[in-house]
Amino acid sequence: MPSETLWEIAKAEVEKRSSGSEGDGLEIGEKSVFFIGSKNGGKTTIILRCLDRDEPPKPTLALEYTYGRRAKGHNVPKDIAHFWELGGGTSLLDLISIPITSDTLRTFSIVLVLDLSKPNDLWPTMENLLQATKNHVDKMIMKLGKTNSKAASEMRQKIWSNMQKNHPDRELVDPFLIPLVIIGSKYDIFQDFDSEKRKVICKTLRFVAHYHGASLMFTSKSEALLLKIRGVINQLAFGIDKSKSICVDQNKPLFITAGLDSLSQIGSPPVPDNDIGKLHAHSPMELWKKVYERVFPPKSINMLKDTKDPARDPQYAESEVDEMRIQKDQELEQYKRSSSKSWKQIEFDS
């Protein structure tokens, strides 16, 4: 039997890619990565580094999109990665529903970036963003199940692929339905924290990541750490081989691939044994939250509100628009004053 020509091999590869092995015409070569997390936590910096773009990061106002390409070989269509970024920390949770739909769900991964230098904001930020994302993903997979039950079932089965069948924690965790990576940023500041505080943060994030079936890693402006993060993001975006390295030493930047940690290695929440019974919790996650917030109480301000007016941000200044805005503001103030005088006059006459 004659061997295939190069043309026949290339033709078969293109047909394979266009038909898609992940179901129903979905191109294998296109994936999406959605960055969420702490405000000013370094999400844009990570994206730019992954795309080899040498430009200063700008604040993300709401929801931003960019993309990257990666060549797989000569005359083979390039893989495309879609990068979405949610700005504003936890103030724009409703925008999560825009990029993640039932049609795109199977290609999505989530990257949660948490600012390690602000431990008091860490838990509320993490909890609000993960819960909002999980709720939306659950809705989308239910919607997908109505039109493509096979694809929805495959997604539910695939989430367990990172954990070995004989892993002792399989019955104790609740993995995200799409790949999740948790990145602790600004490690250069975090490493100077008191050792006990670092212990609480490290153990807590390890538990949360393991419970959600997520990878966990710390990064900073260090080139070596950014390269490791870039490798993880490239795995999500382009499907390159996943790193098997692991570092659980709290005196070093954590790097734990999903499925490689365990509750026995993480240990119990860092609180004296005689205090555990005083913490009333209905679940392990709630217990860890209570222990964490004893050390790092959340700020009293409502983190879901962002009082800064983006219309007054100098980054988005436009002279003609701003002049018109000032004029309208003055007209509004004049109207308020005149209205106030009119009502006072009515009260006086009556």
C-alpha cells in the first residue's frame, strides 16, 4: 500500500481540525482565557507578558479583549487564543456573562489573580468573583445540556481528569466545571510579611485551590516567575504540555498544579485546637473563611461598590467631550438651584 503524500497528510490534518474532536464543529485551535481578580492586581501585566508585548499596562475600565496566535507548523493554521479581562475587581460582576456563553463554554478557562499584598481584601475578592463565575458557568452548562447533552456530560466528566481515581480527596472536593488557575501576584511584597501571616495565606489559598480543582501559583515582577506563569497560561490558551513541578514551601513562591495537592498535606486551618470548636461553620470552606478573617478581617467598606467615576479618569480624557460634560454639569447645578428656590417660594406662599 503506497504511503501518503505530504499533501494528503496536510489535507487530513486540516479536515480533522475543522471538524473538531471536542464536538459539533468546535475548532480545536481556538481557546479562551478569562482573567478576573483584584483591582490593580497585575492581570494586564500577565496578559502582555504572555503575548510578548513590550508596552506599559493600562488600567482596565470594564471588560477588555485581545488575542494571540501560535504557529504549530509549516502551512498549518495557527492556533488562536482569546484573552478577556474583567476590570474593577468585584464591581462589575454582571459583565462575566458577556464572554462566557453556552456556545463558548467548552473552550474557556478562568484565571483568578489575587493581590497578595492586600490580604484583608483577598477573601472577599476571591469569594465574590468565584461565586459569580461559578453561578454563571452552572447556568451555561445547564443551557448547553438542553441542546447538546453529550457535550455537557463530557464537560462534567473532564473536570475530574486532573485528579487520580484513587486520590483520597475525590469525595471531598467540588471542582470548577471549567479549568481554573489561581495566581497570587506581588509576591515580592508578600515575602516580607510575618511568617505566621504568610502561613495563613498560603494554607488558605492551597485549600481553596484544591477544593475547586484549581492550580495555584505565586508571581511577581521576577522574570523567572513570569516565565513559569507564561507557561501555565500557554497551556490553557494553546494546549501545550502541562507542568508537573510542585512547590508547597511557604518560604518560596507556591507552584501547585491542579490535582497534585491533598488535604492531608495542606493540614487543618491554622488555629489553636481549643479554638476550632468555638468556630461555628456549616462546611470546611466556611471554617477556613472564619479562620482567615480572624487574622485578616475584611474592610468594612462595601467592596462591590466602586466610587471612582471613570468619566473623570485622566486616562480617558477627550477635550471636546469633557468641555461639554462641564457645561452640562453647570446647567444641572443651575437647574437644581433654581428648582430649590421655586419650591421654597411655593412653601412660603402657602
